[in-house]
Amino acid sequence: MSEEKRRLVRRPAAGKIAGVCAGIAEYLDTDVTLVRLAWVVLSIVPGAFFGGLIAYLAAWIIMPEGPGIPVTTTTGHRLTRSVVDRKIAGVCGGIAEYLHVDATAIRVAWVVLSIVPGCIVMGVIAYLVAWFIMPEPTTATTHAVPTAA
């Protein structure tokens, strides 16, 4: 019995820059926005910024370009900014909706993680980058607005 082995490849057609995160997301069978957000957050840890850039460039060089059309996940569960629970841009609300937790907990965690290592500027930069890479939900995936009884 011959089973085809999954390969980690870049997906430039589905990517923002070189398709590295899109390829990793396909390999892990997860949402590409989640992979991008994780890469950005891990790359802005104090002292790791250049490491994140170098790691991305290395992955770009090492990972072969995938043939054909990228495989899409069938889960339909996407990480998007919230249109319902937003204070600034809906980033924390969107993460909370994706994880099925309270948005206040995500906001508090974001602030604490930004302040504790002394990298408030990096926390703000991470938020702005997340704002850029997290798409608005389409009308088909827009979450219903809770109504007051």
C-alpha cells in the first residue's frame, strides 16, 4: 500500500510575500492567518525580530515551491477581525471569537504581555501588523450580533 507523503512547500499564489506561512498552514491543516499572526508575534519578541526575519528568509530559500493549486482546508473556521466585538480594529475580538473565549481576557493578555517584557512599542506594532494581516470577515462568515432580550 503506497501512501503519498505530505510535503512542506511554499504556496506563493496563496501567500502575502513568498508563500512560507501559506505552506506551513497547509501542512498543519490550519488557517493561514493564524500562522502569520503567530510568526509576527514570535518575531517581535525583544531580540528576536531579526531572528524572525532571518528565519523567514531561510524558509523562503529552503522550502521548495509547491506545484499546482494549493490545497484549501475544509474547516471553514477562519481567524478574522471581529465586526461585533471591537474596541479599536477588532483584532482581540476576532482572536477571542476564533478561540471561543471572552475578548476582555485576550485584551488583558495582550496588554500584560506587551508591558511585562518592557516592549510596549512592540506590542503596539504587533497589534498594527495583526490589523493588517487579519481580514474582515465576509458576509457569509460574519458573526451574528447578540440582541438584548
